[in-house]
Amino acid sequence: MSPTTDGRPHKLPFVVLVLSAGTFLMGTTEFVIAGLLPEIADDLNVSVSHAGLLITAFAAGMIVGAPAMAIATLRLPRRSTLILALVVFALGHLVAALSSSFALVLVARVVTALATGTFWCVGALVATTAAGPAATSRALGMLLGGLTVANVAGVPLGAWLGQLSGWRGPFWVLAALSAGAAAVIGRYVPADERREAPSVRAEFAALRDVRVWLTLSSMTLLMGGVLATYTYISPLLTERAGLPNGAVPMVLTGYGLGALLGTTVGGRLGDRRPLATLITSAATTTLVLVLLTLLSPSPVAAVVLVMLMGMTGFAATPVLGALALRFSSSAPTLVSGLSGSAPNVGIATGSWTAGIALTSPLGQAGPPLVGTMAAALTLVPLTALALMRATRSDTPPPQPGTASDQAIGCGTQDIDIG
């Protein structure tokens, strides 16, 4: 989106806000389950650790499902794909809410994850196309803001509702809200017009660009570092910093607010100086995690650093998403799906490694130390992108109405973000 005559950027299109509301629902369903595990385990007659498979299944569904569904729905109109994803999302929650079988609830979670991955990869394309080349990072920041608000508001509200009505209550509410969101998407997302037939071969050919893999590896490492620490933040705050258990939700709310601020600021800065924004984000996140490892015995320092961790870590996410779309040229759908998988790979690997570190002699300092190393390693692929001068455009931007503007990625692939 081009700036106004006085140099200020235009407001993002309303459709971006609509899609952000959809990602809010997706984020809520992914994370709210953690606060409902005891109730689910008791109701379905399984152990809490066994009920934890509902979280693992969702992550696995996102890792595999996002790129797989991106290809499977490649030839469907984008608006229809978004509506279908929300309908499947609603049905998955209905099946879970009505089921007394843990196995069936587990399958419903996997199906819901597939719908979430589909919505994200297609929604990212629709949002960035609507926003225009100059506001790609801002649009992705808005979508990620929906996920962040889910952590700040949706997850606590869902857990509270689960305490009042049982674990099925939040599932009923999410089913109803997603059905309503499908109707809104149908109203405000424009129909696909003049779009060339997408090519599966072109989608896979986009993966030959080494810049795509450098960007995806940056996503994996940075999110792995932040979430490795976040996964075990409760014992760090209570056992190492000495905070009472009742203070933990407030600290996590601060983390969520920091993440929301990070995605907003990162999205704005990233449209103009992408690599500078990314390297600054990775470097400051590394520094914050080092300080958290060393200073977490201080309650004040721990609280401040947890909020800063959310802000610095999430500042990079919209910029990395924008770069991935750009480097994928005229076939960004598969890469958009992989952009949903890459952070989940980092989360799964980082949290597993952090769990090992937690049980080592390092104790509560282990997870932030693991996070520090992952965040520091993010500077390797980012430095490679900088040395390649990767954000310098080799060709002029496509003109409206050209084939590249009509391709599945529309006008997002030749963004001047260097």
C-alpha cells in the first residue's frame, strides 16, 4: 500500500482486520487447551499427561498440515478456501464438544489444526494482497496480532469459561464464533477474479531459492528460542524468581502485551528496513534471554525481561513472513504454508530441549539458556541474507494487470522492502 501525500501510510483495508479476527479464534483454540487439561483428563478418564497429547497432536497437525493443505487447496478460490477452513474448524469443535471418546477428541484436534493451517496460509496471501506491496509486513503484523490477542484475552477467557461450564463450554463458543466468522469472511473477502491457474510445479520450484530456506530457518530458530523459554516460564517465575503462583497469569499477560507491541512495531519498521529490523530483533532477543538466565532470581528483573522477550522476539515474525512471500516469487502458497510450519517445528524442538535442560543441573535457568542459544543462532541465516543483499530487487515491480499480479501471490512477490 502506498503512502499518503504527507508521507504517512494509509490505513490497512478492513478485510485485514476481519482476517485478524479469524486468527484470534485459531490462536485461542491452539493455546486454551493447556488451561483445560485437568478437566478434560477427568471427564474422559485419561491421565493429564495423556491428555497433553491434544497439544502435541495440534502442533503436529500444523507442522504437516499447513504446507499439505496449501497444495491440496491450491486450485480453490481463496475466499471459498477460507470459508471452508472456518466451517471445518467449527465442525471439529462440535465433534470434540459432543464426544465422550478421547480418541475422537484427538482426531478432532488434528482436523482443527489442518483447518488452522489452511486459514493461515491463505489468509496471509489475501491480507498482503489487499494491503499492497508497501504494507506487507504491517498486514502480517495485524494477522499475528490476532494470535497475540488470543494469548492476552482469548486463552484466559476460555480457561475461565471452562472452569464455569466445563471444558466443553469453550469448544461450543469457538464453534459458534467460527461459524459467524465464515459468514463475515464471505461478505468482506473479495472473490478471486482474473487469476491464472496456479501450478503445483511452480510452487515446488519456489523452494529452490536458498533465501526461502534461510528465512524459514530464521523463523524456526527465533520462535524456538522464545517458546523454549516460555514453555517453562512458570517454574522460572515461581521457583527461581520467588513470585507467588497467583502472579504468573499477570506476568504472562505482560508477555502477551509485549508480543502484541512487537508485532505492531516490527510490522511497521520491517516494510522499510527488513534486515535491519530482523537482525536487531534477533540480537536484542538474545540479550534479553541472556539477562533472563542471569537475573531471573530477581522478581522485578524477571517480570520486565519476560515482557521484553515477547516484544523483541515477536517483532521479527511479520517481517520474516513478508520476506518468505517475496522470495517465493509468483508461487507463494506453499511457502506461506511452510511459514506456518516453521515456527511450530521450532516450538516443538525448543520445548523438548528446554525440558531436558530443566531436569539437568541447570534447573530453571536451563530453558532460557536453551532459548539464548537458539536466538543467537538466528543471526547466522540472517547474516547470510544480509551478505547476499537479499532484499535488493533485481527486477522492477510488476505493473497492475500483469500475469504476476494475477498469480496466486498477487502483488506480494516483488515488494521493495530492502
